[in-house]
Amino acid sequence: MSPLAILGWAIISAQVMLGLAMCCATYRLVAGPRAQDRILGLDTLYVNAMLMLVTFGIRTGSTLYFEAALVIGLLGFVSTVALAKFLMRGEVIE
């Protein structure tokens, strides 16, 4: 097997595993018993979505996917911090 074939199979298997992880995170987001569990599910979901875009970018060779992953990472971090602050204090902006 050539190294490119091995890389192709590795990327495909990583995408399948990331898809399964996204399904598990979606379950935790929907069925989480507490709000903290739902925030962690959302945090895991955006990280998995970001990594899925990175693997698509590696597979296709397009830089657009990497830029989209960067935007998702930044917005996801800010939203997680805002939701955690809202749960702790009841308000986001003081």
C-alpha cells in the first residue's frame, strides 16, 4: 500500500469516528439531565465539528475548510464561556 492510500483510509476512519462522537454529543445535548451537561455537550459538538472540517480540508486540499474551522473554534469558545457565566451568575454582561 502506498502512503497516500494509508492517509486516505486514516482520514476516512477519522471522519467516521468523529461522526459517531458528534452523535454522542448530540445525545448529551438533547438528553442531558442538567444545564451543565448540555453546555458540555454543545462544547464537545463544536469541537468535533471543527475537527471534521479540518479532516475535510486535509482530504480536499482546500483552505476554505481550515478558515471555517477557525471561525467555529473562536465562536464556540466565546459561546461556551458566555453560557457558563450565565449559569453561574444569571447574567452575561455586568
